[in-house]
Amino acid sequence: MARFEHHIFVCENVRPPDAPRGCCAAKGSAEVRAKFKEEVERRGLKGRVRANSAGCLDQCANGVTVVIYPAQTWYGRVTVADVPEIVDALAAGRVVERLRIPDEKLTGRSGDATPRRSA
Amino acid sequence: MARFEHHIFVCENVRPPDAPRGCCAAKGSAEVRAKFKEEVERRGLKGRVRANSAGCLDQCANGVTVVIYPAQTWYGRVTVADVPEIVDALAAGRVVERLRIPDEKLTGRSGDATPRRSA
């Protein structure tokens, strides 16, 4: 395989300042992504682990939101200070439970096959 | 589970017009992402399948680049006309082979555990 072992997406969506759900950008997501890049490079993981910006990940109430694939690990309220711990956990195959967004709090749907109405 | 069953990321990175590698934005990635959103909604898959913009996915030579997680399916040179076929395949658990970027052409690294030098 020649693909990223871990692909980190950081929501950098921007909403107007008066948007009721807020947005990740206003909570420092650009700095969080920059820190991910720095920590990945510092550990020699560049090429194996990639940190990308993403548009709205639809978890605004939990922002700054980060999702890591292919493991499908969702983190919420991530700060720059949290990033080294997340990258350490990633490299060790662990999850930082205190930051994980529980499945029941994720926007999305359960795994059954019935189409959901548009909303 | 309450998370996206399929999470589609479309590279919308913008580079200067004279950048040698080109960029996905100049090849119509915004229109590709809009078409993904439209096809997902049309099939009643909103909430189960999400199409997001992403920053540079580091596959510029293969742009417009799309990666779908958690399956880790990479598509290259995606056009608006290709999107319905990709979403149909996704819903059916298939891959559109003619658009798939072969692993050996992906930027990234092989799956061994040795740290890679920064580049």
C-alpha cells in the first residue's frame, strides 16, 4: 500500500460571527492544523500521516472538530495544546478518550440501511 | 454507530496559475464537490454520506483528486460527469476502477514501520 496510514482532517469552516452554531475557524482550527503538521514532521511521520484542512464536518457544536481516517476517530474541542497527545496516541494505536466525540453525539445517522430524509 | 458511512473529500486546493504541478481547483474541483452533494441528496443519502472540501491531498498530478473514507478509495482526474457513477458504486459497495488511482501512483509511503525522512 502506498497511501497515508493516518489521514487527519481538521475542520476549518468559517461562518459569520453571529452564526448560532459557531464555527471551527473562530475557535482556532488553523492553528490546530498547523500544530498537527508540525508534530507529524517532528516525529518523522511525514508521508505516513497527513494533516489536511477540511470544510464543515457538520459537528459545529463540538468544534474544533478533527476526524482521523481510516480509523474513524472523531475528536472535539481540540486545542493546540492537545495535538501532541493526539499524535502520540495515533502513533501508538490508541485514542485520547477525553477528547473523543462519543458516537451518540456525532451528527450523522445510525448504520441501518433506510434512507434518511433530507434535512 | 452514528457517523458517516462514507466520507468523501474533494481536493479544492488552489495554487498559482503558473505552478508546475497544477492544482485541483483549476480543474473544476468546486463543481465536482457540488455535484457530489447534489447526487448524495438526490439519493436520500444525506447524513449517511458526506461530501467535504479538503485542502491539498498531495496527489496534484492526478487532480481533481477525491478520497473516500473509511474505505480509502482514491480517485483521480474526476469530472462532474463521473460523479453519479462514483456515488452509485459507493452505494453498491463497488469501486469505479477506471478512475481509481493505483496504490503505486499515490503519494505517500508503503506500509512498513520505519520512519521516513522528512521531504
